[in-house]
Amino acid sequence: METGAGRIVVHPANGRVSGSVRIPGSKSITNRAIALAVSSTGTSLITNPLFSDDTERGLDAAQALGCKVLIRDDEIEITGIGRQRPVPQATINVGSAGTIARFLPCVLAFGESGEWHLTSSAQMAKRPIDGLGAALNQLGDPLEYSENPGRYPITVRGGRIRSSIAHVDGSVSSQYLSGLLLAAPMNATPMRITTDGTVVQSEYVRMTIDCMRRFGARVGASDDLSRIDVEPVEYRATKFDVEADASTATYFAALPAVAGGAIELTNLARASRQPDIQFVEILTAFGCTADWTGDFGVRIRRPQGLTRLRGGHHFNLNACSDVALTVAALSAFADAPVEISGVEHIRHHECDRIDAMTAVLRAVGACVQERPDGWLIEPGTVRWAEVQTRDDHRMAMASALIGIGGRGISLDHPACVAKTCPTFFELLSELGLSSDRTAAGH
């Protein structure tokens, strides 16, 4: 990802916000759909996909493996290869795409023989994948670390799966379990995958199973995901519509909370499987109102008499940890302390997000107690600051909220938002919220 060394100044809102936003497609679902289309026979059509750095890595991988990929305005056509490997050797760069980095090794391992060298960005190489390697290598010896144990780069060899039973540690990342599940139908015999029943962000695994079934898989799972059985059924190409990204939606849904006014998110699915849909309820705890307009679409409003957001909460965000930074940003505008817990694993995402947000909140005037799994945030008078995003898309978007609701903020690496929402600053501009990529100071 080319993020450059420039900065962006996000200016405070000039009055209450109003307007509507169509949220881009889900990154998580788009990348699952790409992996499933690659693993299918026939041609799949993915509509309303997210086009971002992460999803482009998935499409690049599909083409590198010999899939035919056609991209149109708002859809992607992929002719899959199933278990076949028309390109039996290749070097593929997954960049900083966490889902692709976890899904691709599994897809490759469960197919025909071949050898692929997978490289990554320096950022991704710092993130552990040892839980994935341990799970895969129980089944044979398909994965080998090329430099550092438990980290990218890696080499994956196909045709080496010899067992049909695997245990996955789901306590660090649900993506290990999702990756193994996506590939499991390609096994020659039924697969049984077990966990200890504690899977971080378990709804993402259930999302994976839902997506697999859309492509014809037969999957049975216990309620706590401690046992999952997958039949050896060939994936069928299908038409797949990607719903709005609930994680990206949080940054726009939070705008009335920090600046006043109302925003309508026109395509957010009320019954979404994405765990970050819970953010709508969190906004109501802070004192905002949320009115759904049917199965899709919600209007978020901050009542005029609410001068500061309602604090005094304890949010355990283990199940929806991608909203933790957004909730932390809102906490700076509350009328009482807010405690956030259950998100220790976000220290191992694009950056140590707990440490990074602590630094931002302190820079803008909040009093923060950093804890191993979150924060206790005591609000203060929010001030102007120059802060570091650490090249992390969620840090950039959450920090922008603080600037909009406060006195403005200067962010480095503004282009990092391209990982999940390349149009983030443009969408803000359409709502009358300005930013300046050339200003260097207050």
C-alpha cells in the first residue's frame, strides 16, 4: 500500500451534520466471496463488492492462480478453478490484507499439488499467523515459514493434506478458523474442525459458514463452534450480493454523535450477521436515537438537548472489536467515564491499536488509563492535535471523528484508509465536512 508521507487536516464540523451515505460493500464478505468463487467450478458474479487495497489483493491472487477475472463498475466476475491448480508455482504478495493472508494458504493447501511463495507488506509480516500454521500442519505439512516462525513470508504446498481432523485456536483470530472452513469442502473426505469453544469475534465464523452455504457447502456446527463438520461437496458458482460494510458504517453513524444533527445510512442491513452492526445499539447508549427504515437503512440522530454524550458505560467489545476505536473516540465527548474491555487481540492488528488510541486520546486532552484489554477513558475538553495513525485505516477514520467533533486534527498517512474505504474523505466532503491534504499545521 502506497500511503506516502503527507498529512491531512480534518476540520471541525461547521454546525450540525445532515445528509445520507451509501456505505461501501463489506470487506470481510467481499474477500470471502472472492475465495469461494476461486474455489468453485464455473463463473460467479459478485455484485456490490468493495474495491479497496485488501480486496484488490484477493483479486490479484485469483488471477495469479489462473482464474479469469472481469471487473465492471459495481460487480466482479470470477471463473473459478476448484481444486485444480493451472498455475502450480507462483509468488503472490498479500500486502497488508489480513483476511487474504489467512484464507489463501488454506485454499492452496487443500487443492492439487503445487508450491506457492506468499509474501506480504512489512506491516503484515509483524502479525502472527502461528495459529493458522499449527492448524494446517496438523493435517499434513503444507505450510513452511520462510524467515521468521509464525510470520510471513511463507511457502504453501498443495496435495499434502493427509488428515481430516484439526483443532484450531480461536482465541487470537477468528480468521484462522474461517480460512480452514473455506477450504474444507475441497478435502477428499469429511472434515471435522474443533475449537475450545472460545472463538474471538465468533460471528465472523458464522458469517463464513453462511457464505459457504451460498456456494453449496454442507456445514454443521455446534452453537459454541466447538465442533464443525464439513462435507466434501464441490462449490458451485453463484451470484453473490455483498451487503454494506458494518465496520465502515460506524464512522459515518458516529458523525451525529460527535457533531450533532442526523445521518441516514441508506443500505445498512438491520439483520446483518456482521458483529459491528451492534454499534447502532452502542450509539443509543450514548444518547442518540436510531430509527430503521425497514430491512435496510437507518437514521441516526443526536437530540438537540444532548450537550455531551451519555457516559458511565462499560462496553465489552470482544465480539465486535473493530468498533473499539470508534467507541473510544466517542468516549472523549461523554459526560462521564467510559470503560472498554475485551479487545486485547487488537494489539496484534495493523498496529497495537490499544496503545495507538491511548496516544491519540491523550494528545487531544482525554485522561486515559490503558489496560491490557482496553481503556478507561475520562472525557475532557477536546483540543487540536497532530497525531499518528500508524498507517492503520481504522486509527485514521476513528481519529478523524475526534477532529470533526472537537477542534480539528492532523493525521499522517491519510491514504491508509484505502485498505477498507478509499473514498472516506470524499464521502465526508459530500456531507460538508472538509479536510485539507496540504495544510501542515493548525
